[in-house]
Amino acid sequence: MKQDMIVILDLGSTENTVIARQIRDMGVYSEIHPHDITVEELKALQNVKGIILNGGENRVVDGTAVDVSSELYNCGYPMMAIDHPSAKCEQQLTELPSNEVLKKFVFDTCKAAPNWNMKNFIEDQAELIRRGWRQESPACSFRRRRFLRCCRPSYQGHRAAARMRSCKSRTDEKERVGERD
């Protein structure tokens, strides 16, 4: 199950994690990304329901104000700006919002569902790992299974474990480990 997500763009705030935690406490997943994220990178994220532009005391670097790409304002996601006066979105706040204001943005404006919890998150991450393992070469998959078997406490497979370090060819492993058949 993929969870709905609110993306927090860091524009110099020291309070990004506070906002992310408040959103997660509501049961909605949130991620913090840098201000220079592109529209393509944003659209590649799954189930984005809204964006929070989070400015702050560090939004000016070397005399230049940090800002997001102007294309982000037209990408179709609801946006809210916090302590970011140059933002071009409708909802602009000068300080961290109360829980009620944040709830209204997340649930009413963004239409996010409270479908995030650690159990769902862990299941999703495990599925991503499994999907990644399915794309391995057959030799690498075999070595990974053999490695997992030899790591059992009752099995003394330290040499087998040493051979599993990479998916390189068997001849490279023999040269590296110094073994001979």
C-alpha cells in the first residue's frame, strides 16, 4: 500500500523535521527535499498530495535568496509557504502553523488520507528491497542465498561468506581470496 505524501521543500528552515513529525503524527507520510528539486524529480515521487515551502532564517545565502523553480508553482500540487515571502502560492504563513492550520492544509486542501504508519512503511520498504533483488543476475541471487545460509550461527561458513562479498565472477573471487579448487 502506497501512502499519501506531503513534500516539504527546505528553503533554509531549521524546523523542517518539526513539520515533518507533525504531519506524520496525523498519519500522513512526509519527506523533506532540497529547494532545487525539479518538476521531473517531484513527479517521480509517488502519491504526492501537496507541497510545503519551508523558508526560514537561512533562506538567504551569500546575499541571494534561496527559492524554488518557478515551474513548481504550475505542477498542479497544492502549496503552502511558511516564512517564505517570495513564494507565489495562495497560502502563506509567517511562522510555523498550529496543528489545526496544518490539518486543514493536509486533509482539506491536499485531500491526503491518514494511511501512514510504521507497519505500512516497513512493508513498502521490504517490497522495494524484494523488487530490487528480483533484478539481480542469477549468479548474484544464488550467492546471496548461499551467504544467508552460511550466516546462521550454527554454520561455520566464514570462507563461504568471504566469497559472497560481491557478484563478480568466480575467477576474480579466487584471485582475491587466494583460494584454489
